[in-house]
Amino acid sequence: MEDRVKHTYRTNLYEFVKDVLVVCPNCAGKAVVHTGEFHTMQHDRNAVKLVCPACGFNKVLEGIGHRQDKKQKRGTILKFGAPIDPFFHLPVWLQADFSGEILWAYNLEHLEFLAQHVGAKLRERNGFAFNVRSIGARLPRWMTAAHNREAVLKAIDKLRDDKGG
Ligand SMILES: [Zn+2]
């Protein structure tokens, strides 16, 4: 059962790895990591590309993939579940401090998902039947804690207003 939950969580997180908004390493503006069809797991090594519309910086990721061979020195280690893009490990653009925790999302779609989920928890508390599954069950406790939810929703709104444009 635990394995199934983990698997579902991973699958869902991958779904949000489409275009990831990141801080440009060159100008600190808003850059995008284009991931091609990564979320369908049919990525190829030239599909992942960092592009900054503000300064023109761009970079293609080389050697993508999980390390198959332990002796393999090359290759990118993909990191998920942290406020960095999984490929270049740059800080995500959409992040904000929340009482010492980091509220973050890969992109606006992901941010919207978080808002909906935290909102759903609120509705659930108010008597709505709402099936909370998969990724939701793995959100950090501070995000879904009853006493935090309304403040988290406000923080998500603010993040969207500040950086979503
Ligand atoms: Zn730039």
C-alpha cells in the first residue's frame, strides 16, 4: 500500500514537470526550463532546455537520465520534491517564505493545484465530501494544517500576484 501511494505521488509530481519557472543564473530574471514531453516519460536528452526571455541566456541539458550504472560519472541526477528544477537544480521562480517554511511550485499550474488542494481541505472541514488522494496526502503538514490553511491560501494568492505575471 505504501508503495502504491509513493508511486502515485511520483506520477503526479511528474505531471507538473512541464515548463518549470526558474531564476535565471545569468540575470536573476524569470527563465523557463522547457522539458518537452518529460511528463509523459518520453523525454529525450535534447528536449530539456533552459531559456531566459529577459537576457537570452540558454542552455541545453546534456546527459539526462537516471544513473543506470553506479560507475557512471556523467549524467544528471534528477531531483524532485525540492524548490529547485529537477534538471539544472536552479531555484524555482515561484517561491515564498511562509513562517520559515518554503511555499513553492514548478509553475502556475502546480501553484493552482496547491491552492485547490488546500482549499479542498477547507471545504472538507466544512462538510464537503472531497476525495483527497495521491500528491495531496504527501503535502507538507504545515501546508494542510487546519490553522494554517487560510493563511497558506493567501500566501499562494500573493505569490501568484507577485510573480505569476
Ligand atoms: Zn536571464
